[in-house]
Amino acid sequence: MISQLLLQSTFIPTADARTTYIMIGVVTVFVLALIIGNLITSSGRRNATGGYTTKSGSGIQSGPSGVKISKRKFRKTAKQIGLSSSQIKILEDIAEKYKVASPGLFLSSSKIFNISMKKAIQDYDSGAYSSEVKENFKMLLFNIKQKIDKNSVSDKKISTSRQLPVGKLITITTSSGEKYSSHIITNLKEYLCANIPVKQDGSMLRLNKWEPVKVSVQEKGDKGFFYDSKIAGYSTVKGTSCIMLQHSNSIQASKQRNFPRKELGKSCYFFRINVVTLPEGKDVVRKAVIDDKIKGRLGSVIEISAGGCSIKAQNYLNKGELLRVDIDIERRQTVSILGKIVNLRKVAPGTATMHIQFTKMSKKNMNSINAYIYGIGEKTSILDY
């Protein structure tokens, strides 16, 4: 009888039993969540260290962000920034050789491309290739690098001049077009205080209050920005005479140069080139003749790029003149380049800076300049930024 009652009755848990079951359920869910979380974390860690997963045979690869990058999309993007079919093939071969998950990463991460490019150039230099093959390969890589950099977006974005750090080098351009170098002494809430630039005659620059100026900043590599400002006055800050510049929230990216440049600070010799008309049989031909054959004029190369350089000299040439420049890029490595003076800026009485556009040079010399600019072989270089 008792057994029948037990079989027929419905079991209703007490308050304590119900609480126990709820707790068991909560703990079970929590444990399951931990297990799933650990699986996801370990998978993410594998992708972070191992880099990327590849779907075999499909041509689809996933990058660090988990976004899949197809070969078709990579080639399309590469063509849009001006890379040729041979250059695209080189990137694909480099990615395969140095185990980069996807060549598309070269277009989105300059650091990944820089590391692979440096390895490729060093491997070619040490390989058993002819000199011509080595120079052609290096020139192709430098050309790819320049195209990628020109179309990349800087990670560091400045939205206001209030973000500029103390000590930053700036250029102040007046309404008449004169340019003066300065650096930031302090950055206040209302004004940017920079040391007063010095003019060519040695006197301090004095502009009228509220006179409009342009402030420009050059970043690492070949990127920079500028903004319009006004002179708010003059003051003494930290014992330094300062010019006060109004802040701006309208920051514009500078027009990027075709070639990145780097400071050199080495002596050079330059020779004037005259174009003369000479008889040759029945015809008359024009030839370039070096004026100072025995001894060149001494100058100092301020900065250099694959497209030109700036030289400070006392015995300078005039704008529009042709010249040959002999520069020691590295120790015991002199490059000779033909060029034209496209601008001349007097910096002191009897001294001027010649801005030179290169017109002719060998592949080897161009690669030597690019290797110096990018620091190929150096422990710390522009490629490490």
C-alpha cells in the first residue's frame, strides 16, 4: 500500500532541494563557459603566434584580424596602387619564401613587408647572381616599396596641434613664402610656443601680431602634415624667447614626395656642366662638357633621395645650371650623379643651399642611395618603423 502510494505520488522538491538544483545548474553552465572560453583563447593564441590559417587549395588566407584575403583581391588592390604583374608575382614569391601567410599583408602592414624586403635583398646580395641581376632585383623591390608607402595610410593621426610634443621640429612659412625652422618649447592650452627663428642676417624673426603663417611638420619616412595659424605674440618661456602660434583643429596631410629622403651631412664635390655645340664631320652636335675637370667645388649634402638632394655651399652655382655631383654615400663608396639645380635658397651671406633634381645615374648608384635611405644592413633603419 505504501509502495503504491509512493509510485502514484508526484515528487515535489522542497525549497532546499530546489535551491540545490539551481546551484548545480549554474555551476554546470559556468564550467561549460570556462571550457569554451579556453578553447577560443588557445585558438586565438595559436593564430597570434603561428600567424594565420590557410584553407588548403582554395587560395583563401586569413590575416591577423581574421578577415579573409583572396589572391584575386590582393592582385586587384596591388594593380590599383600601380604595381605591375611582375611586381605582384615578386610579392607572392617573397611571401611564399619567407612564410608570410598572405602577400596581401604586405599592402596592409608596412612592417611585415619591410622585414621580408630586407631579408630578400640581403639574400640576393650574398647569392651567386650576376651583378646586373642583383641590381635589377633591388631596383624592383625599392620601386615596390615606394609605391606601397605612397598609397599607405599613416597609423599615427594628428587631429589638433595640441597633440604636438615638446621638442618637435616644425617649419614656419610666412605669407610671403619664406620658410624658417623652429622647435616646440612648450604646448599650452591656447598657444603653441616655439623658439623664435633666426633670419639669414642673424637677427630674430619678428612678424606682426595676427599675421597668418603656415606650420608644417615632417614625420618619419616621408609623411607629414600642416595647418594654418596666426602669430599670437611673443614671450619668454623656460628662459627662451618664444613665438606664440595659434592652435588649429584643421590638420591637413602634406603632399607626399615621390621619393623618401634622409639626412646625410657629408661633404661632396660638384662640377658645373656646360652644353656646347661642336662640329662632328658635316653635322653639328651638342655635348655636355664638365667645366671644373681638375678640381670640383666643395659642398655639404644636407639630405638626399633617389630623386635629388640639397647641397649647402659657398661657391655655389645658379638656378637652372647643370652639374655632376660626387657623393660618398657610405665609406669608400662614391656615387657620381648628373643633375639640375631647380631651386636656390640663400642661407647666409655668401652661402646658399642648392636644391638639385637628379637627371641621370646608374642602377647601381640609385640602389646605393635607396639602400642608405632605407638602412639596408643596418640594425636600426627606416624599415624598422
